[in-house]
Amino acid sequence: MSKIKRGKGLTKVITGPELEIDQRVQSHFKEKTWDETISKDSWMVFKIMAEFVDGYEKLAKIGPCVSLFGSARLKETDKYYQVAVDIAEKITQIGFGIITGGGPGIMEAGNRGARKAGGKSIGLNIELPFEQHFNPYIDKHYSMNFNYFFVRKVMFVKYSQGFVVMPGGFGTLDELSEAMTLIQTQKIARFPIVLVGSEFWAGLLDWFRDTLLKNGMIAEEDLNLYRVVDTADEAVAHIKAFYDKYSINVNF
């Protein structure tokens, strides 16, 4: 098998969005000098450290919170938007603040519910080339912007005492997988994970049982890491029941 050849151009003429994507790909594969690589990596370390320090300082005083995840693309007219508002409102009424990704859609609904009930409303935003902007229901002193997904994910897990996972895409699945992996491997303490929308999650949960479990890639008890519900009252009741039994602690 021959080696991959390094080329300086494209093998075909492309335009529009495809050209823009290709230019970004080419920029990532462009050869850099040793000095350029070392300099970029060194400064990146400082940027990462700064995001961690800023996050720790701002979030250390927020008190018990529940993170609410879901699609940025769902509109106010979607049934899950109102369910998210109701869940956030009811969660704040039992003493928790609400942390979201700070953007539109389900995230907006979560912050909106927290604001409606007079609870703490925290938004951990991420800089993206599309669909992400701060929603208007976040407390100003708890509005943060991140460059790095992994730093943002640490903040979600460290300062949350529960996850409510609404229907969403890759980002939502990423947060769900992160939480379940950390609990499964005992890297963090157990906390409640609530999946809202039995119809939406059915296919994924069937795959957990019929593929992952069947092939020995997870254990039977791993299926107990989450609870599936359809209403706001069920979601809040599960979180309340958990903390009626266990004390609230920081997860790391």
C-alpha cells in the first residue's frame, strides 16, 4: 500500500460552503515549524488554566444546582420547551439552582424556569460558529463564556448535584455519556440522572440493553445510572427522593 501523498491543492474545483469547510480542514493539516507548535501549545495551556480558574472562582459560591441539557434547536412552541421550563421552575422551588449551556432552545427554557421561580440561573456558554448565543434569562453574574468544551464539561459535573437531560443532539449525548462514564468508573460520586421523554430516548436505551449489555460492554447495574420520565413532577420527585436519602456534596 502506497503512502499518502502531501498535496498543495485540491483535486477538483469547489465553491460555497464546501470550499469554506475544505479551507478549515487544510489549515489544520498545514505543516508548522517546531517553534510554531511549541509556542501555540504553551499559550494554549495558559488559556486553559485561565478558564479553569475563572470557572472555579465564579461557581464555587453558587450552592446546590442541577444541570439541564437539551437541544439548542428546539423552539418555544415545542412540547419539550415547556416541560423544561416547568422542570427548572419546580427544581428551584425545592432549593436548587439551574445550570444550562447558556444558549437558546432547551437551555433558554431551563434558565427561564429558574428565573420565573426566583432561583439561581447559571449559563455556561461555548463559542460556536453557529446557533449559540446567550439567552436573556441568565443571572448576569453567573454568565460565563468558554472556548474549550472539556473545561466547560468539568464545570457542569463539578458543580451539579443532578443532570436533567432533555431531547438533544450530539452535545446533549456528550454530556450524558460523560456523566454516566464518570459515575460508572467511580471517578465522581453518584448523583441522579434524569432522561426526559421516554419516546425520544427509547431507541438509545434499547441499544444499551440489546447491544451494549448483550455483548458484555456494560453491566446490568449500569442501566440503573439513569431514570426515564415524561413529566416535570416525575423528574423533580426523583431528584428530591435521592437527596432526601443522601447528603449534597461537590462531585470532585
